[in-house]
Amino acid sequence: MSPVLPPAVLHTDVSVGDTLPELSYPVTATTVVLGALATRDWRPMHHDKDFAVNRNGTRDIFLNTPNQAAWFERFVTDWTGPYGRLRRMTFRMLGSVFPGDTMVLRGVVADTGVDDTGCGWVAIDITLSVGDEVMTTCAARVALPLATDDNPWDRRGDRWTP
């Protein structure tokens, strides 16, 4: 039997304007290719440098959309711990992320609240940057425990209204 872990972040500990711990990751060709393979994205611009450069006009292969989504999910759940329950995430890609880049994810709490069912919600504005340039913006909404005995993953039916 696995031990029950305390929540990493409680809703009551979060305020508008709080910043999440930064996540910095050096992107390699392996990062790009494995992300494309994991999402069954066989388009050559995500694994064939010659195609990406000569047919697409980019400097190299680049992260695909589902790969970036996974990085945003990791960023949020690294902060929330196992009891954070992601409800929604939307993002807009403004530029490409290539091997050799170091991507940095940063987040700020944009809103907090408790719904009519007693579920605690946090809205987070996130950026994925390379150097000083924002490559992707993201807005996420995640349920957080209100107390140590609360777990958003236990909510069902009328108690879960995302």
C-alpha cells in the first residue's frame, strides 16, 4: 500500500500574483523527436532536419503542439503535487522551440476562487520563453485541495463541476 502524501499546495496558501517555481529545460533533438513519437506525430518537421530546414524554412526540427502541452501540464503538476487536478488549458504558440534552445516556463496566479460545490480553483498564466522571447502563452485552470483532507480527484458527480 502506498503512503498518502500531503498536498504540495493548498488552495488557502495561494494568492493572486504568486509566482510558480520556474522550470528550465535544455531542448535536444531527442526531446523533440521523442515528443513527436509519443504523440504519434509523424510529420517530418518534427524529426527530419533536412525537411524542416529545406522544405519548411525553419532552422531545425521543432517541438510539436502536444509536446508543448505536456510540458505545460508537467509545469503545473510539478507545482500542485499529486492532488492538483487540471481542468482546462489553452495556449497559443507564437514561435518555435528548437534543439539547442533552453526553454523556461514561468507562471503567475491570475485568479483564485471556490465554486458552489466547495472546490478550490486557481487560474494560472504561463509563458514558455527562449531567452527573452516568449514562444508560447498558456492559461490553465486547476483544482487544488482546500485542506489536507481534501482531494479534488475524489470529487464526482455533483461535487465536480469543472
